[in-house]
Amino acid sequence: MAMAAVAADSARVGDAADMLERGIISRANKLAATCGVEKGQSVAHAVELLKSAPWPHDANMEAPVERRTFIHGVLCIGSISLGASEDAGLVVASGSHGGVTAAPMTRAFRPRLVFFNDAGFGVDRAGAACLPILDTDGIAAATVAAESACIGDGVSTLTQGVISAVNETAHRLGVRVGETALSAARTVAGKV
């Protein structure tokens, strides 16, 4: 599949319209490069070039399976969209970015504490924009630095993540910027 990435400092994380309007390509894979996509181009230009990319689907290809894993009693999920009502009250490590779009999915199952990836924060600190939104619901939330954990990997968020931002609800539970997600998760889980 032809793919390109958008520089986090060029547009709001999780905001497709903003990426299209002012985003800048930071890297492209080999297939995208054959379409003419390259670092430094506008996303709008790259989108037009990618229209010539071959259709990537193989009839025999199976969709990837999203996993739910528990480590030290913490639910690790690749995407916050995998949270379910039975996860209410759990500590959850998500691989999702902490943009505005994460808030409604998190509200739907109300974890005790949830971690996101800050995705490099991006313009307007959009990679952590859901933190104050979740504060209004009393949901403790934090982001881990993109440099410390793999985006899209909840296990990496928990086991490798270093906290980069917290909301007030998380701060009241003792979660602090600079500590590891695993340490914070253990602290919060111990207060249940």
C-alpha cells in the first residue's frame, strides 16, 4: 500500500481537514515515492499524486486482528475504539493518539485511568487534546511521549511509555509527567 506520513508539527493530530489544509509530508514509503510523493510536499499535493497508486487489496489477504492483552492487571489495546462497557473502572493503556476524537470513545466505557500516545503533540498540542475533555467527566487521562512508545501499540504504551501530559483528574491520583506509564498504572491500580 502506498503510504505517507504527515509531520506532527505541521497539522493537528487526528484532524484530517487540518492535515489536508496545512500538513506537510515527512516521509513516504517506496510505493508512494513511485507516485511522486516526497518529503516536504503539501498533503494536498500528495493526495492528488496518490490517486495514481495501485489498489492495495489482495483477495487472499486477511484483516489484522486487534488484540486485548492484560499486563499487571492493565488492559492494553492498540486502539481506544476497542474499549468496551466491561472495561469500566480499569486502567487502560491505549496505542491511540490523545486527540479530540479519543474522548467520545473513552467516555463510552469510563476507565479509571487511560493512557494515550501524544503523537508528538502536533500543532495546538492536538495529540493531548482529549485530556481536558475527559477531565470534565472525571476520567483520569495521560499521554506518553511518542519518542518513548510505539503509536498503535498499547503494550508499548504501558511497558515503554514515559508520561508527557496529564489531566487534573490523573494528577489528583498521583500520576506525574516524567514517570513511566507502568509506574503510574501500578500506583493507580493500588488505590482501587
